[in-house]
Amino acid sequence: MLARAQTLFSPSERAGLIRVAQATMPAGKVFRAADERCVTKLEQFLIESGAAIAQSYRGLLWALESGALVKHQRRLASLSDDEMVALCEQWRHGRFPTRAAIRAITAPLKVTHFSDPDFFKAIGCKFGALPVLSEEKPRYMTERVIAAADLPARESIDCDVVVVGTGAGGAATAKELAERGVAVVLLEEGKYFTRADFSGRPVDMQRKLYRDFGATIAVGNTSIPIPIGKTVGGTTTINSGTCLRAPNRVFARWRNQFGLSDFTSEMMAPFYDRVEEVLGVSAANPKFVGNIGKVIARGCEALGYKHHGPLRRNAPECDGQGVCCFGCPTDAKRSTNVSYVPLALKAGATLFTGVTAEEILIENGRAVGVMAYAGEKRLSVRAKRVVIAGGTLLTPLLLEKNHLAGGSGELGCNLSIHPCVGTGALYDEPIEGASSIPQGYTIEEFHDDGLLFEGGFAPLDVGSASFPLFGHQLVDILENYNQLAFFGFMLEDSSRGRVRLGPGGRPLITYWLNRHDVARVKRGVEILSRVYFASGAKVVLPLVHGFDELRNEDDLERFRRASLNARDFDVVAFHPLGTARLGVDPKSSVVGPELEVHDVPGLYVCDGSVLPTSPAVNPQLTIMALATRAAEKMAERL
């Protein structure tokens, strides 16, 4: 039994939650039943997550306790397995609030229970990543990286350009400027982790690398998680590594709708080229794409689809560790923490970690620096140019708090998120998704219709939370995890949302998935189900409310005829964009063609928030290309 370091749950709450875990995750052929151990692990995870998340979870647990009292006139702790599963199933098939609540209660329990090396071993999956030998860091990595703990109480420095954020846009800007002889200071709220810190264990890595443990959520006509990074490298450290150029039609829309006449595929090509060279972008090695690529290709060919194949990625030395979204343990994925940031440091930039930019210094209407804090410590950075690259969800909050960039009324608006939906399928053959690139293959047949299909496999513990099932039905699927394929698609959304300052300074994100996009999400699930069946799947697991399994064409036809809404789909998003959009007209955009804020000279935004529309592909390459172009223009001025 695990020792309890701290206590969150009362004895009655703990007893009830243990009963929930035992009933919803019983013993299988090789897996033991859930017990007090997973509740103890969850309790410690919630304590580390902070009071807001922990108390929200307790509130949901008490709601379920009330449900037990209403239905059975008994507490959760006294329910039998059948009664507990029936109660959970009632909530799962009820109205959206109860469906969302039971998912929020049980998903963390599943992750903590199935994060067990014995389970991984039992089904032939590796637990965590390969051990990494320690290596000596070059001097520029030790001398030019300053952690908040090493700062004095008050520090003031001067530079040419201060860059807030080390993700795709900030790191690319810093590297390009530093290599041109510009004195650059980088500010990062997160810590600088290296591959020696990347254990390959999702729960541990979420705690280290994700903002709010991945619990950033958009609310509207459905709830959509939008996990983002909080570490040197930003979200590039935890993304899949996919690197695609925006298609011609995207730039044509930018020119026609926003007057951005200079933006064409031809004009952007040299900047894309430079980024791809730094990142080592190439097609995924079929050896490490694995069997998921083979079954998807087989299904596409059977259906006559012509456009499918390995994805282009920034991981030329990838060996299929399968944990791209939890920090690459071999540095094969060239996220900015191992590419652009070290190059910027090597060229003379200085990086401060663990500091939060709070104030943008303005003098005579011009940006002249940033004030950052680490607890009671204060760091003042004076600069000729200020670059904000905190990402689409945080950049508008910093600007809003400082009453800047609001002249157009568009700041924080026009949020695009690329809604993503995944679908699983079980085969009579080994898929072994955990030993391959999680997102290494694509179907581009329907890209012009706004649907881009890409892989999306996850390790057993995280993957278990994808299934809204309970009891033996859940355990049976997970014990066959090596025969499970998982693939997904992202939507070039026409829906839009907004970001505002919320409680505690966190982003309050609202987003409504419109009817047109809901229809396309449904179509995406149908297309992927057909690909699975055409490749020999014995059962498809669409993860859609009311459709736990599809076994034949009749089931698929029933799905096709069903009337579904946004809340019936299990939607997640990874690419927030557009909240400080680019344009030539200060009345309808926040930044101009060189990414300088229209109404604040010397203030630039270089991250995904400037993209005026969805780029129709994973956006990191486009963000970096735009930042590279902006840095070149900025250096010329300096």
C-alpha cells in the first residue's frame, strides 16, 4: 500500500472513490482490479495540481454521491459493483452535464490505475522511455541560462530585444535575431527540462511540462480541452512533431480577406526552407510508422483513396519511442528546447527561466521593456524592441492586462482551435501502436474539405481515459491494447471563440462548434470508420455518445443517419490560433504584416495568435516561418 504524503479526501470521500475505482475497473484476464492504490496516487496528483482543480474534483465526487443517495438511498461506499456501474452508466448516457461529470471523475482514476509497469509488461508494452546517459552541457547552455532561484531580489538589464516565450514563435525570433548580432534576452515562465528529465511516463511529464497539468479547457456548446506547454520549448516540447506548410488556398484567403498582398506560398517558401533546415524536417520513417500506417494504407487503397502516406516531421533520428507528447527522451524530435533555443544561446542570447512577464513598459507610447517576476523577485529588462510570444491563449491576456493592442477591438477574438476527434478499432492482428510514432501517417484525400487525418496513439494509461466505458467492457479493450489502432483527424474550423482574463489571471476560453463543423466532424468519424472496416477491423470504437461500437455496415448506416450535436463527440484541440490576428487594417487586426502591433511602436507579437485564419495544417512550421520573416525585418530596422 502506498504511503499517503498528504490528505485531500475525507474518509467518506476516500471510501466512496475507492468503491468507484473497484467497480469501474475490475480484474481482467491479466490486469488486477483497481483498489486504494490508484486513489492514493490520484489524491497526490490533485494536491500537486492546486486547490482549484482539487476542490473541483471533490465537488464532482459529491455530486455523484448525491446521485447514489437519490437512486439507492445509500452512499457510494456501500454500493455493489453492479449498482455502481449502473449509476455511472446512467450518468454517461444522461444529459451532457452528467456525461461530462462522470468522465471528469473516472478519467483521472483510469490514468492513475493503468499507469502501472506490471500492466504494461502484461500486454507487451514498454513502461517509460529508454534510460539516457548523462552528457556534459556546452558552456553556453550553463552560462547563459539563468533560473529564477539564481536571481537577486532586484535585477535590471538592458538589451536590444526582449522575447517573452520560448515556443515556436519566440524561439525562432530569438535565434534569427541573435545570429544577426542583436542582443537578445529570452523570458520563460516554465523550467528548462532536458531529455534526462523525460521519463516517458505521461503522468509525470504532464506535471512537469503542461500548463495546469493539461487542464486548459474551452467552454461553450461543448467542453474542449486545449493542452498547452509550460516549459522551455513551450508546446513544441509536447506536440507530435508534425511539420506541414500551409496550402496555397490559405495564403490566397489571407490576401483576399485581410489585404496581405505580400503573403504567397512563393514569398513564404524561403522562410519555410530555413525553418525546415533547422528542424531537419522529413517524411517519417515507415519502419517507425509501424503497423498503424500499414492498416490505414490498406484501408485507403481498398477504398480507392490516392492521397495518404507518412507525415513530415521534425524528428529525423526518431526511433519510435512513442512518447512525443511527453518530451522526446532521445532529442530526436527537434522541438525548440533542443533546436532554436540552444542556437540562440550559442549566438549570444540570454535565457531567464521561471519568470513571469507581467508588465510591458511603455514610454511616450512606445514599448521599451518588460517587467517580470518570480515570487517576490523582480527582473526589469529594458529593450529597443519587445516581442510577446506567449501563445494564442496567453498573449492576449498579457496585452489586455497592460491595456495595449485593443484599438481594433479584435484582441482575444477570432480564436481558431482545430477541433480534433480520435477513433479506435480492434484487429485480429498486432498493431503495437506503443512502439511506433504516435502521429506518423496521414490521409490527405479530404484536405480540401477541411479534414486532415493524422495518427494519434497514446500509451496505455493516457489511452485508457479516451474510452468512456466502465467495467469489463473497458478492461477487455485495454487488455487487447496491442491490437488496437487509433487514428484521428483535425478540422479546419469555421467556428470561432474568444479568450478573456479569467479568475486568477487564467485564460477564460469560450468556443462554440457550429453546425457546419459538427457535420464535418461526423463525416470525419464516418470516413475513418470506413477505412478501418476496409482494412479488416473487427470492431470500430468511434468514441461518440450513443455509439460505443460499430461492427458492420448496418451499424455504420445507423451512425450516418443519427442526428448528433457537438456534445456527442469527444473533441480535443491542440492548435489555438488567431487572437491577435495579422492584417493591414488597424480597424480589423491587431498586428501588421511585420507582426508589429498597430497602435504600439516597438511591440511585436510572434506566435500563433497572429495567424488570421486556420492554416489547415499543424501550425508550428507556419508560426516559425512568420517569426523568421518578422525577425529579419526587425533586424534590418535595428
